[in-house]
Amino acid sequence: MPYANYTAEEVRARGEALYAEQIRDQVKAEDKGKFLVMDIETGDYEIDADDLQATKRVLAKRPAAVVYGLRIGYPSAYRLGGRFRVSAQ
């Protein structure tokens, strides 16, 4: 999602900094694997197993929010690709 005042890199950098500095210590162990979506301008965030639901709640609070999302405990929110299994013939 493009934002008028931020580049994608600025959104990512601000989101990661906010998470590391203000949010990470508040996240519970049982939240691992869930999605955290934050407004990088206010620091408000939501956690949910469904990233769309978390995003909707952040945007309900502030429709003009600049959002950044991550998956708690993982280096990336999603994984692309698959595995091929070779069956014995």
C-alpha cells in the first residue's frame, strides 16, 4: 500500500524500530505465530491469528493509519514456495 509521506523502506524501518523499542517486551509467548499490525505514526497495534482482522481493527481506530505488519517470532510474515516430494516408484 503506497503512502504519500513514506516510502516502503521508511514504513518498514519505522515499524521494525517501534516493535523492537516499544512493543516486543509486551508480547506474550502465546502470541508467537500470530500477526501484529501497527500504526507506525501512533504506535497503536493489534494482534490476531488473522492478519486481515488485525489490520481492520487498526484502521477502525484511525482510517488514515500507516500500517506495518509482522508475524511474531518469525523473520517474515509469509513463506512463498513449496516442497516437492519424490515418491519411490
